Amino acid sequence: MPGFDVHEHRHALKQLRDTGDTSLWENRKAIACPACEEPFDRLFTTRRSATRFPENDGARFCLVRGDDAIHVFRH
């Protein structure tokens, strides 16, 4: 089962937003998505049990559930 540790990849990510329960990151080094193995543009991480996503521009998303959070990768 794939997993993802933000802290392991922190050197290649730029944090754009952090509310405590959610965070948004920009992929600056073409890290591969653990779900599809293609580079992703943005990473949204949440510890909330339910989260609403804003409308998107037709982008593709991958979802990975970790031990303490859910990671949404936007391509």
C-alpha cells in the first residue's frame, strides 16, 4: 500500500497554506505521486474527517490515505 510522508519530501515542497488541520503544498522538484507514479503539481493534506474541495479546472486528482492524514495529489 502506498504511503506519503510530507516531512520526508519537505526539501522539494513549498508550503502555500497551513491551518493546523489542513495544508497545501506546491511540488517544486517533480516528486512522483505514490498512487500513479506521475509528478503532481499540488498536494492537499487534511486530518479532518470531512473536507470540501473548491471547484477545479478539470484537473486530475489522486488520493492516498496515510496513518494520520489523507493526501490529495492534483495533477
